[in-house]
Amino acid sequence: IYMFVAPVSLNQCPESGSTEVSWGEHEENCYFWSFDPDGSTQISQRVCDFIGLPKYKVEISLPVFSCLDYQFQATQQVQKFFGYDPLTQAFAKACGLPLIKV
């Protein structure tokens, strides 16, 4: 039994810098099972449930990082040194880092 997963694409918005995850046209059904190695025949959901095939679950999470106070303050000082406001995302944008909404 073979599992086929639709391709995922990551699109970065040039204005905000935020990243969008897209399954394209497969948003509702991002995977399927098949008895064929080339995936030419899809196994119905009813049969998948009957034979106990697992469901595919996609999770995207951001790791939680913590800084000690002196590390956070040093980061702010570096941004100020280069002329950036540490309360904005301007420094991250200038460095080409991915931006997230908090």
C-alpha cells in the first residue's frame, strides 16, 4: 500500500513578509492511499477506514525560544547600532528573515 501526498508550496508575501502554506488545488484532500506504486488508482475512504489505514495529519508549529534578559538586551542594542527600531520588524526584513504575526 502506497501513500501519496500533494505538493506543498510556501509563498512569502513581499509586502508583509509573512509566509503562507498552500496545498494548491488539494486543500481539502492533501493525500490519498493506493495499491499501485504509481498511484493510478486511489483507494476509497470507506476502504481505508475498513482496513484501518491511518489518516494523515499536517501540523506546522513554531519552536518556542526563550532568551535571558541580557541576550534580549544585546539583540536590541545590535539593532539600534545598525539604525533599526527594535520594536519593529525592519531589522528582520533587512536580514531576509521570515516574519510571523504575533
